[in-house]
Amino acid sequence: MVAGGGIGGLAAALALARKNFRVLVLEQAHEFGEIGAGIQLAPNAWHAIDALGVGELVKKEAVFIERMLMMDGVSGEKVIDIPLDERFARRFGNPYAVTHRADIHGALLDGCRASKLIELRSSTRVTGFEIEDGVKISIEKSEPIAGGALIGADGGRSVIREAIVGDPEPPISGHMCYRAVLKADEVPKELRWAAATLWAAHNTHIVHYPLRGWKLFNLVATVIGKHSSGGHNEEASPEEVLPLFAHYCEKPTALMRTPNSFKRWMLRYREPVANWSRGPVTLLGDAAHFMLQYMAQGAAMALEDAICLATCADAMNGDFENAFREYQRLRLTRASRVQISANSLIGLIFHAADGVPRLVRNDIYRNRSPESYYDALDWIFTAPDYVRNFSGKSGRGRSARPSASRTASSRARARSQGSRARAARPLRRRPSPRKP
Ligand SMILES: Cc1cc2nc3c(=O)[nH]c(=O)nc-3n(C[C@H](O)[C@H](O)[C@H](O)COP(=O)(O)OP(=O)(O)OC[C@H]3O[C@@H](n4cnc5c(N)ncnc54)[C@H](O)[C@@H]3O)c2cc1C
């Protein structure tokens, strides 16, 4: 069972189904969907999307931008310029692209709907779980559901995490972002760049890039300060937003004046923790490693998690307890490194104070070669082997695993074969003629 039908939950379902597991996805919302905004997809994310078999679908509307830019928001100077050309694609095995969230979520959803092994249930809010010969989950206003394992992909305020990690709700961080999606022809001509552009200035930054085959533009302006509420997706007027970015030079200011209204998001995040799992229950995506968006890697990490988790479940032949242990071992350091790096980008780089800190920042980054950026980004943009080598075929437990766990899971499988109800429980391997 998977709690949560966001990018992470759907990717997990798809990855598991490609390894021949049956999956039930439970989503609290009335419909499976994503908010109307853009998302950047780095090469490591594309490797995962391709591995899930939906790459072509997502690429249809994606814009393959030509560069990543960081501009000094005060002087207008170009500080960082990373070409995303052939050299880049050759180095990382995939390009960098931007897309609408609905397009990637929709492609994953189509993939799930096309699979006979995946059942999708909306209007189903998971409220907790018990570990009891597998897992029994409680559902708001409905009967509990039993299954072989549970993946908490229920986002940054995960109830599954509450039971496993027990840390308090992620605090209101003071990081606020204002989002708008504009029609391309509303955007000032001189900013219609084929680039993911970040304007950096004291305590704030502004990101923009084209979307949906250049029909739309995504705009996200972030500020750290006093928050007016802890909510997200709330209306915010230009009168609220523009004074916060009054220290910017003309070009980004012209862009900020374009939307008639913004959507305000109060950003939250968590510090990394050393454990995401309890027995046959684990966490994935934001539920496991809720981060600030400054590395543009939260969804990419959720996609990588999904692939890794399915690979481990396959290698352990459905022994989820051991599979989740291995999944966590493989994912924890990488995801936590991104989580920590996202925080560190703010102080000295994106939000450097005006005056000497800004001049020093520009001096550090100005005139670096593309290769020096590629080297610095290598650890993140190079997809891990389990993502690069993922195939739709099941390895059927061919990977090495401890013999004790093999016996335990074989016993569990033997027990479950006697009961039709159990055999029908989600997250069980589909009976196959090749099964020994
Ligand atoms: C401003 C901003 C910009 C970003 N830009 C990028 C980017 O460019 N690139 C990138 O890779 N990442 C980016 N991210 C991060 C990315 O959006 C997230 O990391 C990613 O969407 C997490 O996916 P998820 O499926 O783990 O969680 P979510 O998207 O939060 O999905 C969780 C799902 O679970 C459901 N749910 C919650 N609780 C329950 C429950 N109890 N029972 C059942 N269902 C439940 C929710 O309704 C939701 O559908 C950005 C984030 C922000 C805020």
C-alpha cells in the first residue's frame, strides 16, 4: 500500500508494478492531481522518469532549456552561466528540462492507470497503521485496510512519519514564496530566455523559466521574513509582494509587475533523520526528507527513492522488512545531502546581503568554466546506478541477501498462499507462472 498519490507515491507504485508487485495507492484528495506550477527536472530526474517508462510522455511538453543562470538582482550582472548543451547532456546522460507539474504527475498517473497491478483510490485519508502480520492501516471514515507493506509517500506533513520518526510538525520557516504562472506573451520580451534564471538579492530571490512548449512562464519569488500565515496556495496581491522585492533592478522588477495576483506558499522543511522505516513500513519523498526547494531536487529525490525501493523489494523477493532496510541504507546519505545543501545555498549565495557579501559572491562565481560547474554538480546530476540500471524486468530475488531473511520471507509467502484474501492483499508479488 502507498499512502499519498503525489509524484513520489505514483512513482513508487509504478516502479513496484514494473517489478511485478500489486500496489494500492490511497490519496486523501477527491482527485489525483498536482498544483498548477512548474518544476525543474535535472538529468538524474530524467533517468528515473525514463526508467518508469513515462519519459516520452513527460518530454512532449517539457522545455529543454539552454542554460542555468544566476543574475545579480541589484546590478543585473550575470554571475553564473551554466550551458546545458550537448556537453552537459553527454556528461550526465540526459538533458535538463522544465515542465508543468501537471504534465509529470499526469504522465505518472496515466502509467499507473494503464497497469493492471495498480489500484488508485482517491478520497481516502490514511490516519495511522499497525504492524500485524503485514500492515493494517486505518482510514478516516472507513474500514481499515490490510496489506503486506506500507510506503508513506504522504508529503511533508506525513502521518506515517509521525508514527515512525515522531518529530513534531515541520515548523513554519519564515521562507515564503510567491508563485505565478504567466502566459508567455505577458512576459517582458527581454526576459523570454531559454534558461532557468535565478535573480539573487538580499534576503530574496526570483526564479523564472518557460513552460509547456513556451506557452507559459513559471515565476517563483522567495523571501525570508515575517510570515502572515502558515498556509499554502493562498491569494496574495501585488501590493503585498512588490515592496518585498523593491531592491531589484529594472528587468526582474518588470517581470514581478506582470501578475495580477500571486499564490503565497509558506515553506516548511525538516532536518535529516537517521531512520525512515519500521518493519514493513517506510517513508519516501517529502515524507522522508522534506527540503527547501532551492536545489530543485525534491521531486527528483522522490523519483530516485521510488526506483531504489522497487529495486530492493525485487532483490529481496518481496521481503519488505529487509528491502526497506536496504532502501534506507542506499538513499539516506544522498537525500540528506541534498536536504542540507538546499539550506546552505541561501545565506552566502542566493540571499547574500547587499554590499561586500554580494561583491564577494559575484567574485567567487564569475568566469568559472562550464566544466567546473559540471564537476561541482556531478554528485547530484549523475543518477545512482540503481536508477541507471533499473529495468522493468523482475530480477526475482537474484541479488544477494541474508539467508535468514530469505527463510523468513519464504515462510511468510508459504503462509499467505493458503488464504485467498491474503493473496489479494496489496503489495504482494503478482502470481506468475515462473514462480517456484
Ligand atoms: C516552490 C517549490 C518549488 C519546487 N521546485 C522543484 C523543482 O524544480 N524540482 C524538484 O525536483 N522539486 C521541486 N520541489 C519539490 C517537490 O515539489 C516535492 O519534493 C515533491 O513534489 C514531493 O513529492 P511527494 O509525492 O513526496 O509529496 P507531495 O507532493 O506532498 O504528495 C503527497 C501526497 O499525499 C497526499 N496525502 C497527504 N497526507 C495523506 C494521508 N494522510 N492519506 C492519504 N494521502 C495523503 C497529498 O494529498 C499529496 O497528494 C519544489 C517545491 C516547492 C515548494
